[in-house]
Amino acid sequence: MEDTPLALGDYVDILNRRKWSLIIPSVLVVLVAGLVALLLPSIYKSSATILIEEQDIPADFVMSTVTGYAEQRIQSTQQRIMSTGRLVEIINRFNLYPEYKDRWTTEEIVEKMREDIHLDLISVDTIDRRTGRPTAATIAFTLSYEGKNAATVQRVTDTLVSLFLSENLEVRKRQTTETTEFLKEETDRVRAQLAELEEKITTFKAQHVNALPEMLQVNLQSLNSMETNLQRMDDQIRSLREREGYLETQLASIPKMEDPQKQRLKAAEIELVNLRSKFTDDYPDVKKLHLEIDELKKRMANKPDGGLEQPDNTAYITLAAQLSSTRAEIKSLLQQKTAMMEKAEDYRQRIETTPKIEQTYNALLVDRNNTQAKYEDLLRKAMEANVALGLEKEQKGERFTLIDPARLPEKPFKPNRLAIGLIGVVLGIGAGVGFAALREFSDQSIHAPQDLARLSNLPLLVSIPTIMTPSDRRIRNRKRMLVGLVCVLTCVAGILAFHFLVMDLDVFWAKLMRRLPPM
């Protein structure tokens, strides 16, 4: 037998037959949903919005020493505020979660409060000035707390906001103060290192003043000058030695003393020779000269030798003086040469020592220059840190500003009783339809003449309609009245529940009128 599709009338008959199978589950589910919506405790939520304001003075002029992005500082501040000690203090101050104190541990109650505290960042899309790319920038955040008492929720939210603002100020001041103190200590330490290096360099230069690298060129020039002077001095000494030999030779051929008798003897002998060439030996002048010559020879023979008379020969004296001056000049030049050779050797020692000293000296200079650069950098950073500290003390830097304080919640944040009720209605209808369909499809009874004809494959000759007695009519009317009364009571209860639990009817009517188009 083939199944024939059901007509609209068949559905109406099924609905009439299974109306209680449809109504009872639906009503039960709706009642359960209503009880759940009514019995769930009201949770209130109070929120406060805090704006992240940039520093008043441009960062190009004053750079803050507080590092990290705003999101990082917000998260770190949240962790400090939501520490166990602070939350326990807040719980004890406002007597929060009294229903859990006998059943839960302190850690569980604190964890419950952490779950009830919410922090939501508010970001906007902006263009990064450094990269030119769009990025999300956090400009504010919302701090909220959920609880069962509206006034308590507001006070707790105010307390959390106050802690958040004060903690942020304290952290920023502490960071700037610690940065300033650290940079000051580092500057003093590096200054002491620099002074120590300067003292080492001064002592080193005093010990090796003539062998320093900057004196190498001077030492080389001085050594070259010394060598040139030594060569010139050697030439002078050689020339003076030649002059000394020449004067000694000349002086050896000149007598020290000038003798008049010898001169007269020589002159007489010469004159005698001249006279003999003219006259005989008997000539008076010749005889006279013979006598004079003999007399002079006798005198010279009787004169003693080895006397200590001073030379009186002018030529000898002149040559002797020149020889003595030459020898004195030679001696002076030799002394100068010795002194100059000692100086040249000293310069050589300096030049040889300079490469060894240069390594140590350059190492000291590099340390001094690096320390000097580090000191100047630290000094600059310390000055910037002092300015940043003043910026934070005057609260001119980046700061958190409360722009929307926590307000007393006027209605519960959750549960959403309307949503629970609507879900209950939908589930109730689904449960009723499902239960009615289950009963209908599992029922093998014959409810209509057409069903009998389909099952027997025989034509239907006659059908007897339902006979309604007065008692049946009264029962039917009572059922209808009861259903009507239940519907009315349900509507009234729904309206009252909406009025007291969801929204005031006057407010709802005002909102509805604003949404309706004007007539």
C-alpha cells in the first residue's frame, strides 16, 4: 500500500487529536525556562573608561624614559592590581562573595573576582608615522566589574580605577626616578674611571715624555740634525788636524829666539865676502871685519845653552798661538762631538723605545677616548632623564585620564531573562511539536474513515459522526474556558515579568513610539 500525502485537513485533525501532547510539553519547557530566568541571580556591571593621553610636550623636545607600549604598561599594571594581596583587601573591605566564604578557599574566591574583573582595550586604525602603514593604536581602555549588588559593584569599580590610575602614576615616577638615579650613578662611576685614566696618562707621559709617539717626528728630526752636525764636525776636526800638522811643520823650522850676534856674524861674513872680492886681506876694512867676526865667534862660543827664556821670535810666537788655538778648537770640537754623540744615542734610544711605548700609550688613549665618549653619552642621557623626571612630576607626560567614571547600574547586566524566555518558548514549541509528532507516528489507531478505506482497500459505505451529549459539551466548554484562562494568566504573567525584570513598560512604550514612523 502506498502512502498518500497528508492534506491540510489531516494536519488540523492531528493538531486536534494531539493538542495536549503539544501544549503540555511546551508549557512545561516554557515554565522551566521562566523559572530559570526568574531564579537566576541578577548580575550588575559597572564600567569606567580611561583615556590614554599623550604627553603635552612633543617627544622631539623631551623624550620620556618610560619604556614599552601602552598595551604592555596596561597589562603589567593590571597584573599588579590583580595580585592576591590587593584583591583580598578589596574583598574584605566590601565584604564580597559572602556566600562563598564558608565553601571556597581564599584562592578560589580571588580567582572568582579575577573572572569578574574585565579590561577591554579600545583601539583605532591610524597611520604609523615611521613606516607609513596602517596600524591599530590603543587610545583608551574600559575597566569593569560584575557583581550581585549594584552599589557595591560601582564602589568596587571606582576602587579599581583609583588603584589603576595611582599605580600608573607611581610606576611612571618610579621608573623615571630609578632611571635618573641609575644614570647618575653610572655617570659618577664613569667620571671616576675617566679621572683615573687621565691620571694614568699623565703619569705615563711624565715617565716617557721624550719617547711618546707624538715626539717621534721631533726625535727623528733631532737625530738627523745631530748626525748632520756630527758629519760637519768631523769635517771641521779633519780640517783642523790638517792645519795643526801644517802649523807644527812651520813652527819646527822657525827659532824661538832672535840672536843679534848671529845676525851680525852673518852680515859681517857677507860683507867680508864682498870686500874680498874687491880688496885684499890687508885692506883695513877687511882686517877689521876679520877681527869682529873672530870676536863674535868667541862670544857665541862662551854663551851658555838651555836657558828658559821666553821665545821672542814674532813669527814663532804667531805660529805657536795659531797652533794652540787650533788645538783648543780641536779639543772643543771633540768635546762637543762626544756630547752630541751622547745626545744622538739618547735620541736613538727614544726612537727605538717609541714603538714599545706607543702600544701602551695608544691603549690608554683608546680607553680614555671610549670612557670620555661613554661619559658624555651618559651625561646627556642623565640630563634627559632629569628633564623626563620633571615631566612626570608635573604630570605632563603620557597619562591615564578617567573620562567616563563608574556609574550605578540601573538594570542587571545578566542574565538576559528575555533571551532565556524566548529560548524557552522556542524550545517549548519544539518539544511540543516533537512529542506530538512522536505520539502521532507511533499510534496505529484509525481516526478517520479515509484511514479505514486505505487500510482495507474496500469502499466506505457509511460513517457515523461523533455524537455530542450535553455532558460532552459542558466538558468541552470548561476545557475551553480553562485554556482561555491559562492563556490570559500567561500573558499577564509575561507582561509583569517583562515590566519588572526586563524593562519598564513606559520606557518600552516610549522606545516603541520613537521607532514607529510618525502618522
